Amino acid sequence: MAMFHLYNPNSGEHFYTWNAAEIDSLVCAGWESEGRDWATSAGGDLAYCLHNPNAGLALIITF
């Protein structure tokens, strides 16, 4: 299952989704689509985001 990344240039927020309707809705609301970020299994593995605010980096991992 493909996961897509969207970015809100007004708030600096990042959002990840696989739902095409959600992507379309957010793009219409001013979010920028940054395309496919990664793929997960059809079983829906949990993904965790670790954010380092000092470096401005995020690491997305699964177990």
C-alpha cells in the first residue's frame, strides 16, 4: 500500500495518508502533495514517526 506525503506551507505541518479522497481534499485546501513516500504491506503495518525538533528531521519506522 502506497503512503503519500502532504505538506502545509502555512503551518509547516506534514501529513501522511494512503487515501486518495483525503489527498484531493487536502490539496484543494492548500496543502502541497509531495508524492509517494513509502509503501507498507497490505496488512497495515503500524508506522511511527520520530521527530528531532533541534535538527528539523523526522524518521519514520515500522516494527
